Amino acid sequence: MPKLSRRCGARSVRAVVLVLPGGEAESRRPHLWSAEAFLWPLAARFVGRGRRHGLAVHVLRYRYRGWNGERADPVADARWALAEVRRRYGPVPVGLVGHSLGGRVAVHVAGDARVAGVVLLAPWLEEADPVGQLTGRAVLVVHGVRDRHTDPVMSYRFAVRARRVGARIGRVELPRAGHLLLRQWRAWTVRVTDFVDASLIAGRFGSSMRGAIGAVGSGGLREHLPRRRWRRRCGSSRS
């Protein structure tokens, strides 16, 4: 059986973030625990912002680490997880945050009525993946230009297709980041945390996100976050 991690965050739950880790294209081996490690610091940011508003976070642990062709095993696991969230907490809004394979999983289950926002981090996407279920959904994509595991061009094309069917979608490119998005970690995690907060709690996006998801055509789908500027400490010098 798939499993949900222990609940992190509020005891009296009014909204849930379901985190969907990465995996492999083909494998019937058990869930890849190391895929969670990258996502727990991000989950902690969600909890820090949203605990007092009733936000809880769960990480989904798949039965198998692979997508496995037409079986799409983690999609079935994610549907089970959404049903389990409803069973435990009632009809609360749910945010999906998926990395790599988990991003593809999020896309396939985003049509669930309780899904209020979708975050795709370095998502593995294919031309055949559907977009219709994202109509009216708020979606944020974050992708490193130097990613060698999943294709940032494909996530851009997917975002264009999703916008054509009415998705409220924005996309951020990190010029120096690879698959784990370690470059500009603080900048993009702030953006993602703000997005989750607006989707599930505040109900209102900030001006930059409103501009991105409200753009037309390809506008807002190749946003670059400002780089952090390092300040020299008082009294320091360069040789």
C-alpha cells in the first residue's frame, strides 16, 4: 500500500499540502526514500507559514519508485492519498507540490475537486500528458535551465498548452539551476511558499504572481528571479 508521512503542521486542519516526490521511469522497487530529502526543507517552510492558519503537510510514499508505463502506478497512489486526506480531514482544499516524476503525478490528479493549487518543480512531462484538468487551476512551474534529467523546454511547452485551455499558470526559469534546484534556493522557495499560502489560505496572490498567471500567450512563462546580491562585510577587503 502507499503511505502518507506523519502529519506536520496544524492539529486542527483546514488545508493540506500533499508533497509528491520524484522517482524513476521504470521500477517496481520500493519507494525511493532519498527522493524525500530534497523536499522536507520546503515542507518545513509551508508549515512555518501556515500552521497557525490550519495548514498541514503530508509527503506521499509510493508503492513503487517507477512510473511504469501505462500502469502509471504513482498516479493511483496519489488518488488514494487524496481520498485519504478527505477521509481524515473532510473537504479541505489541497495543494499539490510535485518534484520531477511527482510533478507529472500532480498533473494527472489535478482535476480532483479539492485541488486548489499545483506546484511543479523540475517536472517530468511528455507531449501526451493532458492539460484539460488544469482548466481554472492556479499552477506554478519552477525549472532549472541546466536540468539534465527533465526537459525545461518540455515544461515550457506544457505551460503554453495549459494556458490555452484556461489554466492560471506562471513559470519560473532558474538559469544556473539543475534538477535539484539548489541554485537560488531561497528565492524560489519564497515564491513557492507565497503561492501555496495564496492558494490555500489567503485566497489572494501578490502582484508579481497575479501578473504571471494573468498573462496571455507566453507571457509570464519564462520569468527569471533576481539573483541574490552578496554584500561585503564591514572592514573586509579583496586581495
